[in-house]
Amino acid sequence: SPSKSKAKKDAADVESLSPLQKLLVLLEHIDSKLDSTALMWTKIDAYFQMLDSKSEALDQFVDFSRNPQLMERFKARMSDYRYLWNQVRGSASAHTSSEPLLIGN
């Protein structure tokens, strides 16, 4: 695949660098990973804030679940929850499946 051949080329390019240049590449890669992690946690925090605000309204629906109209609204809210949790899972999966560090020892 193109991404694997690019990774091999990048690894070969890194191997030809001096130790100081390798360190710079590694630090830049770590900085990129930290930025990515910060962005992921920012997104997850926003999702949790939305979930928290929705949970307050959701508590009211549980008591009135025998009413068909309220039950439909409850189901719609549950669908919203499903969507938000899928967004959290997607953010975490995207972050954890990113490319590994190029420099080993």
C-alpha cells in the first residue's frame, strides 16, 4: 500500500540522519502526537459536556415513560446519546490508529 511504502521511505530517510537530526525528527513527531492527543481530549470533553447537559433532561423522561409521546422523545434523546458516544469512540479510534513513531532505539 502507498502508506506502507511511504513509511519505509521515511524510516530509511531518518536512518541516514545524524543523531542530532534524528532527535529533532523524534521531538517533532512527539510534538505532533501531543497536539493530536490534546485535540482528541478537547473533542471528548465537548462530547461529555453535551452528554451531561442532555442527561439532566433525560432524567425527566424516565419518570414519564408510560406516556407514548414522552416515550418517543425519550427514544430520540437515546438516539442522540448513541450518536455522541459513537463520536467519542471515533475520536479515540482515530487517535489510537495513527502511525507509530519512526525512530526506534
